[in-house]
Amino acid sequence: MSNKFNYCSDEHSACGVGFITSRKKKYTHSHLIEGLHALRCVEHRGACSADGITGDGAGIMTDIPFEMLGFEKDTVAVATLFLATDEDKQRSALNIFEKTLNFFGLEILDYRDVPVNHSILGKDAAANVPVIKHAIIKRPERSKTNFSFDKRLYNAKQLTRSKLSEALLIQSLHFASLSAQTIVYKALTKAEALDEFYPDLKNKKFTTRFCLFHRRFSTNTKTSWDKIQPFRLIGHNGEINTIAGNRSWAKSREKMIGAERNEILTRKNISDSGSLNEMVEALRYRSSIPNLEDILAIMMPPATEENEFYTFWSRAMEPWDGPAFITYANGYTIGARLDRNGFRPCRWVRTEDHFYLSSEAGTFHIEENKIEGKGTLFAGRGVTVDLSSGEVLFRDPSHSKENHDATFDARLKPIPELVGDIGTSYKKKLAVFSYTDEELAKVIYHMAKTGKEPVGSMGDTARLAVLSTEPRSFFDFFYQNFSQVTNPPLDYIREKIVTDLTVHLGKKPNIFEPKELIPAAPAYELKSPFLSLAQMEFLRSLITKRSPSDRVVPFEIDTTFKRSHGIVGFKSRLNAIGKEAIEAVKNGYTIIILSDRNSDYDSPGIPSLLGLRRVVNALNDEGLKLNASVVIDSGEVKSTHHASALIGFGAQAVCPFLALDIARNDEHRSLKDLDADIKERNLLKAFDTGLLKIMAKSGISVVRSYQSAKMYSALGLGPKV
């Protein structure tokens, strides 16, 4: 890279992000200039298309420049709109936008054609450049605060998007920004060309207290104008490896509250960073958590801070896990946060007048004698700057003045870590579940003896299940996905401190329904998603000992079918399982146990993965998925691949009862010197470490985010399955 900006680096593979902010509440044009300079300094972190000019995206977020726009501060909001170039689609989209805002009592005073210079665009960027307009929206009399104004704008935006989707115009209007306090300028250019494309950025009347910048390096999505960052609240450097699971849980929350499709998170054509921004917006405006500092801490909790605050919120929000350095601003505060692993660098400098933060050092011109402090953000930590006072806070949100002395009761009761003889053996069912001598000798016995998985090749070298001439397990049709591009796989052995296998059994509170958290419904806590035989018996005992006051009650469903009824009976029983689960949850049961212990030759079990998906989908379709946890009690689970697939497709816990029974009671010579309890614990330990290894390949460290992530590819199965 040219040293035009007195900076160069060979580092390349992650977005460049950061900000400068005044600590004296000063609005100046120099803050914008310094922010643009820093943006140019991280150009090496972006990428270009084949034309050598079109960038992945460069952008900034600042205060709204009211003086430049000709309006008095706090009297209007500004929407930055990316519109279709087709005039008919543009007019139709704007008509929906105007009618929706009018419905919310919001008046559009004027449209402003944002001055742009198309001549500096590359061929690829020019081919898709939108029409860019500012909509100037009058502040309604009833919105006494900027927050209430922003909340009304958010609700109007979400309904506008729903209406656009219904009219097949969702691609015709994109909200680059919408706020009473902040504004975003971004384009598919290199960093050095952003102010050339937007002449506004050279206007001396453009003053701001801060400038947040982002230079994009697209990894898991194709670059486009709507995916450029920063978004409306955040700028994100990294990847959300758990995004499939996060989106799945968001869909369930959406269905539970009766929201329109895509009302919380957009389902298609959006990046992981875009979904992250949407969830931050939703939590700020739809939940009871208005502070961005708290929201990001709840979404990306630290690995080393175990207290009531994080345990409480873990009931309602699974972590958004993956390498992440987040910057954020909303007009009140500006700040940043790192993920629990600290996989992205973040450096800061504090002077009397300013606070600087960037993904690397050297991006700002700072006189050394003015520096009061400097350092780096650590894993799972953040910093917040109060724009009204200039105060810089490195505190953990759980220790803030609003939270430190508050009571956060997660209402979790631990399930005893039990192992022991349950008085029943299932070894006679080995043939029913198609156990082979090879599986026993090389997998089950080895794990029971050593507490580790057997060493094998990376991947399945056998013939594809769909092409096999031998009977194959349903699990064999699924292949694990793994981390690619810039997402580093996790070292789950050396970095065990950041991993977490804790799961909750019971109702999951909907974070968008505050009454569900005050108080939270009781639930059981497990340190691992794998249940011992004794723990499974403990859950079963809750069924027979149920009292009217109990609120965490299991319901067991038999997943076998009559062989004599053939495929018709198989399908009929599969449908019935879903209906039984729905009825049970409606009747107040909060743990659904799917068990094939009654399997025999005449009544084989439905594949546990198939039964699980039938129940999960049935509950989701009825808006009930959050109301109950699903536990799989199966003799079919023989390996960590089987177990992880069940967790990944939506089970909260798994009891591989036949494998555990073999470990305890088999008299194979390799196990004869070990106590039965030790053998069972070893097998459970092997399942734990095997699951961690599989999660680690996808860069995921928290099992609650892996649940329902469906990070598998199916080969040889039809779309209906």
C-alpha cells in the first residue's frame, strides 16, 4: 500500500474499525477529518474487486450535521435511504415509507438528494449504486426525548420493511441510518474515496462530537451497498460463528410474541453483522434494556465474569459467539466491546480532550505529551464514553451503578451430578439399535476406559450413506460444518476457560416480554448437556412426584412405531409425536423427553434426530418453542457425532442410555479393572470433550449458542426431510 497517509501494514484479513470522540462536548469539523484520516489508515484491512477501485465498503457514523442541513438541533430526525434506481419501484417504495410514517404520526418535511460524485466509483460499484436521499422527519410533539423519538422511528422502520416485503419491494429501499441524533455515510469505495464520493464530508459546516469509522473486509457474504458498515448502531469487525443458532432463536421469539415475519431479524440476504445490528436495535427499542453497553454485554458475555447479572440474562439470551470487535454509538454514548475470546485487537488512547480507539495503533495523529493513558481492550471487556460528560468507563456493565446492587434471580436449580446403578439393564437391545462389534470395541469401550474419543481420520472416509449398500444410521447423512476464512477454530484444550457447556432445562424467558423475566420461570441447570443414567431417572421421578405447585415438569413421549404398520405407520407416529408435544406444552409441561427405551423388533424407534426435528418444528410453528426444553433419551446415540447433531438441531440435553449401560455393565476385558461409576463418568467426559471439539471447529465456545444452530450439511436427503 502507498504510504500517502504515513502508514502501511502487511496485515490483511479483518475489518478496520474505530472512533474518535470529544470529551468536552465540542462539535467540530476536525473530528470528521481525523475520523476520515483514520479510515484511510486502515485501508489495508479492506479489499477491492477486480476493477481495483470498488471496495468492500467504507463508512462513517457521526452526529447529524444540523447546521449543514439547515435545521435546528433536536427538531428533526434524518433517514439516509438507499433507493432503487427504477423510478416506479422507487416511487412505490417511498409511498409505503411515507404512509407508514404518517401512521406513526411522523411528518416528512423534505427530501434531500444527497450530493454524490459517481465518477469516482469503480465499474462494479457503479453498476449497483442506489439513489441516495435524506428524508427530514419532523419531531412530533409527543416525543419529549430523543429516545422516545428514536423508538417511534424504529417502529416505523420495522413496519415499513414489512410493508415493503409484502409489496415485493424490500430491495427497493434500505435504511442506511435512521435517527434523531446520528447519521451514516457509506459507499462501495476505498477509504480514500469516501469524501470524494460524498462532498458533504468536505463541508466546513459538517460538525460533530465524534466520528466512528469502518472499512469492510467481506468474508461470509458478497459485498453490496446495503451490507456496508457501520450500520445504524454498530460497526463490527469479525464474524458471528453462532449466527444460525441466534437467528433460529430470534425466529422463535418472533413467533411467540406474534410478530410479523422478519420483524426482529431479517431472514435472508443479510450478513451476520447486519443481524447483530438488528438484534441490538430490537433489544434497545423492544425490550427493557435501553443501554447499548448492557445490551452488548448480554449478547457477548465475558468468560471470566460469573455473577448473578450474567446468569440471569443467560436464561433469556444465548451468546452471539465468534471473533468480534464491536464499536457502537447512539448519540448518548459511544464505545466498544470485545468477544469472550479476544480474537480481534482493540487499542485506545485517552487525552484530556479526546478518546481514541482503533483496531490498530498509529491511525490517529496524537501528540505524545498529551496522552493521559493508553492500552488495549481485553477479552470480554468494553469501554463506554458518555458524550454529555466526556467520562470514560472501562467498567463491566454488571458492576455499573444501575446494576451493581440490584438483585438478579435466575431461579435456576442444579440437577445433582449423579452416577450410579439404576437397577435396569438394556444390553439385550444391542441388536435393536444395530450396535456392531467394531463400534463397541473401537468407540464405546475406548471412551469408557480413557474418557477420550478414539483417534480417527478427520472426516468420514466411508462411502456416502445415500450410496451405501449397508444399513446406515440416520446421523450418517449429516456432515459437520467447520470454520473458514478468518474465523479461527477454537483451541478447546488450551482455551478451556472460555468454553461453557451449561444448559438450562425448562422454559426459556422471551427477552422481548419483560414480564417473563420478572420473575423468570424456574428451571434446572446442568453443567453438561449429557445426562447420566441416574440424572435421567431423576428427571423421570419428577413426572411421578408432580404436585400442583411444580412449574418444571417433564412429559415423556414414546418415539417407537409399529413395524407392521410400515411407512404409513411411521409417518403417522411421527406426526402424532409433534401433536403430543404441542398438547403437553399447552398443558404446562416445560421439559419434553423423547425416549426410544421401549424399542424392540416389533416396535423400532423413529430416528431420534427425525423425532427431535418434528417436535422442535411443531412447537415453533405454534409459537411454543421457548416454553419447553427437549431432552433426547436414546439408545441410538453411539458417538460424539450423534450427540452433537442432536444438540445442534435443537435438543437441550441427551441421555445415551444404551451406551452408558454398556459402559457400566459390560464385562469386556478392557474394562474389567474399572469401577462402574468411573466408566460411566469417563464416557460422559468423552461426550463432553467430543462436543467441545466439534463446536471448536466452528469457532463456537458456548453450547447454548450451538443449540439449534444446525451447522450440518445433509447429503442424500430430500427437501421435505
